[in-house]
Amino acid sequence: MMDERKARERALELVQCAAAAGLTVATAESCTAGLVASTIASIPGASEVLRGGAVTYVDELKHQVLGVHRETLAIWSAVSEPCAREMAVGARRVFESSIAVSVTGYAGPGGGTDADPVGTVYLGCADEHGTRVERCQFEGERDEVRWQAAVRALELLIAACGDNV
């Protein structure tokens, strides 16, 4: 699978960049269910940079583990910019990492809304400079969406790594 190979390439780049800069990373994942953290962990030397990851597939764990506000989930839903922001901030806090990324979205085939159809993924990235969130619209079947989201999450971590050198 093309995206899986691309994810491994990005993970290698991330581990090298973070290790060279003395930075640590963490993940908060919903629709990717640990793909980002697992892909990072597959790289030799990952233990130098990967602090941990939380798979918070259900709203209650987003709240209990990461500190996502119940109001955020009730008003905006788990697939939203505010939720992705709070997930990234929460992961950075929980794992005491330099940088944290979050992923929440609709991988399909079900789910989605008119405003955020299947393939919509919100990704957050938190570091000492603040938190950025982006909305992506990925195409393909469920696993394709998940791998594309994982690749983009790794790219956000790499960019933040460069910003924190």
C-alpha cells in the first residue's frame, strides 16, 4: 500500500529530526486507532522520541484521558476543530511531550454529516508555540482514509519538529 510506505518514510524522518533536536512526541488518535504511534514505534530509535499515545475512540475517553471538555463534544462533536485542538493539547500534557498530534474523523463507510462527510479528518498539533488544527478531506475506502490521515499527522509532527529546533 502506497500510503503505508509513505507513512513509514515520514516516521523515519520524524524520528531522525526529533532525536537530533532532543524533542519528544505523543499522539492522540481516534479514527486512526494507533496507526500514527505504531508507525513511529516501528522505526529503530523511536524509543528516544516517542513518549506514548492514546487511542480514544469513544467520547468518554476523549474526556477522561485527554481532558476534552464535555461541552466541546456536545456542541461541536468529536469530529471537529475544537475537539482536535483539545486532544492535541491533552496528549502533550498527559505524555509530557514536546509535540503532540491528534487525529479525529470519519473514516467510513458510515458516519459523516453534510458539513463533514466521510473522509473528513481534523488533525491537531500542539507544541510550546501553541496549537494548530487543519481539516482534511481524504478519498478512498476506510483503510485508505486512515493511512492518509496517519501520513498527514506525521507530516505535521515533522513540521513542528523543524519549528522547534
